[in-house]
Amino acid sequence: MKIGRVIGNIVATRKDERLVGQKLLIVRVMVPDDRGELKPLEGSEGTVVTVDLVGAGFGETVIFCTGSTARNSVGSGQAPIDGAIVGIVDTVDTY
Amino acid sequence: MKIGRVIGNIVATRKDERLVGQKLLIVRVMVPDDRGELKPLEGSEGTVVTVDLVGAGFGETVIFCTGSTARNSVGSGQAPIDGAIVGIVDTVDTY
Amino acid sequence: MKIGRVIGNIVATRKDERLVGQKLLIVRVMVPDDRGELKPLEGSEGTVVTVDLVGAGFGETVIFCTGSTARNSVGSGQAPIDGAIVGIVDTVDTY
Amino acid sequence: MKIGRVIGNIVATRKDERLVGQKLLIVRVMVPDDRGELKPLEGSEGTVVTVDLVGAGFGETVIFCTGSTARNSVGSGQAPIDGAIVGIVDTVDTY
Amino acid sequence: MKIGRVIGNIVATRKDERLVGQKLLIVRVMVPDDRGELKPLEGSEGTVVTVDLVGAGFGETVIFCTGSTARNSVGSGQAPIDGAIVGIVDTVDTY
């Protein structure tokens, strides 16, 4: 999984029917710096679109998974989904 | 999923027979900047070739999935496809 | 899928027996620039080794898939293959 | 697999129920330099969140896997997990 | 698949029991430059840990696969493995 922050949402009225009813959230990947503070990740893997499984709100820090794991996490595993928020982070402790 | 923009299409007469009849669109990955405006992604993951499941047109902003999720999204899931457009974006709201 | 160009081939006499008889082609990932011309991709994902499903020749522009989709594309889907050329590009049109 | 170092942990009380009871560790990807010393990897793939299968402690050097392999490694393979620590490194020998 | 060079090995006495008996080799990803000479790949995907299916030795040039394809290549496909060496390269010919 990766750590991310919910930075927005997407409205898409025309979409694959298996996505109807899914909340689509934009997540910015976050990485802890040397002091453990989360910083947004720059570059190619920096932003993903996810389905929310846990009721995440804007600005919250989350953990999300991708690929077939995300697809399998939602309902019967048949929807065209490859990103899913699976937890809301309370604290990140680094050493 | 990722956000992208349809920037072109591919004509390929010689191809695996399981791709016959599929519209192949080139999608540039887009990422929201700090003000929420979508910018094209530079670098290694910046351009993908996708099959279109939702009738996307040139220049439209879309969401697409990749990997086994894309393959499973199309027909019986047996075609050699690892990119699929699954929605057309109306609005991207960032915070 | 990605766009690529066949830049070479690999000879490997010692290999997993499930690869025997497969033509192994080296593909350089290509991305269209702002004017639609294909440029070689620099960096970490720039070169892959693929199995050829469509009779591609050296220097040809192709589309290829990766991961489990590539594996499933070849024969019974059991060979240790994670890259496969699935089409030969006639034209790339960008807008 | 990749080499990593355990740099912290995550507390998440609200999460997918299939993650309950799993220890979530933050792993920094490490790569050997020319002299074989492990250095933290900068950039987009530099930090992952993993489930620990082998009792790893903070600061330990580990090997971990990702994607569907990680998911399949844990219990019945149904949890939304795409990173898993599968070994603790005693020595890395480079040549 | 990718081209790589075996640069070392890993000793891990504490590991998932499904990895017992597997030789764990460190592979540096190699990419051909404009003249066809193999150069080590810098950056995020530059080093992977693999299981060796073909008896590769230190310093040898190999082809390896990753992800679920690597897992499926080894025994019953149930071990937590996402990198596998599947061939030893005799020659790389580029054009």
C-alpha cells in the first residue's frame, strides 16, 4: 500500500456501468521525509484516482492499494477499479 | 485509475486477432497541480495506449485503468489489453 | 499498452523450458512529443524484452502489453512471459 | 522482491475489516551502491506500506514483495494488501 | 521481461517458509545504449531481488520477469515471489 492524502474528487456521468455509485477520490501520494513529516510525492506516480471503501474525507491521510488488489477489494471484484482507499491514518510513526 | 486526456489514436492492421474491432486511443496522463489545473505528466509513465469502453473523443479528459483490471474490463477478459478508458470526466474538484 | 520500437533481439540458449521457441525482441518505449512525433523514452521503463505474437521486424513500431496480460496472451498462459508485442503500428495520429 | 528498511509504522483505527489485526510497517526501498552499501531510494517508488509476515523490527533490513503476490501471501489471499515483508536480511553480498 | 546483471545475493535465515531453499539473487537492471552496449539502469526500478530458475552465476547477464508472472513461474505458484530469472543471455543484438 501507499500513504496518500485525499485532495479532490471526480465527477463522471458517462462511465462504465460497474462504476455507478462509486465515489471517485483523487489521492496524492505522500512520503515521509527524514524527520517523518509527510510530503507530497512529485513525478509520475504522484496522483491516483481511487474508490473509497472507508468513508475518507477531503484532506485526510489514507492508505490505499492499487492494481488487482484494489479491484478485488470492491464488491465482487469485477468492476474496472485499480485504486482503493482501505484505511484512514491516525498516526505515522517513523524512527 | 489515472486521469488522462485523449491525444490521438493508433491504426494497426496487423495485430492479435483478439484486438480486432477495438478502438485504440492514445492517452496522456494528467495530474492536477497545486491549483487543481490538470497538467500533462512528463516522463516514463506519461503516455499509454488504451481501449475505449465509454465512447471517448479526442481531447476529452478521461479516467482509465491499467494492468489486469483493464484486461478484465473488456468482454470476456481474454484479450491482450492492459489499458482501458472507463469514464469521461465532467469535473475535477481539488481542495 | 505502450508504443514501442523493435531495436534488437536476445539469444539465450539456457532458459526456462517454457520459453523455448519464443522469439525475444528488445523494445524501446516510444512516446509522442507535442507534435506527434515518436521519441524514445528515457529512464527506468525505457526498454523491455518481449515475446512477438505478430511477426514484428527490426525497426518496426509496435504496441505491446506487459504483466499478467502479456503472460495470458501467449499460448496457455503458463510461460514466464511479462511482455508481448500484440500489434504493428501503421499510423499514430495525434491532435 | 525489493530490499527495504523498516522506518516506521502506521496506526489506522478506521480501516477495511480485512486489515484488522495486521501490523502495518513503513518500508523505505534500499538499493546497493557500487560498493554494495545499501542506500535509500529516492523518488516515486521510495516508500511503501507493508504487512509483516516475519516479525520484522524497526530499522531492520528486509525483503518485501508487492502487488498480487503480496496479497496472496497473507492468509486466504482476500485482504486488500499489496505489500508484504517476507524475509529479514542477514547479509547482502555484492560483487 | 527485463535485461539484468546478477550483482550479488542475499542471505536471509528468517523468512517466509515458502522461500526456504530458494536462491535469492540481486539483479541490476541493464538497458542498451544507442550503440547496443548494456548500461546499468539508474533510479527507482534499478535493482530487484529474484529467485533463480536457470542456474545464473554472479556477473552473468540474464532476463528476468516480475509480478504475478514471476510467482507463477516457480513451483506451484504459491510462494511470495515477484521476481524470477528465466534465462541467461548469450548475446544482445541491437540495430
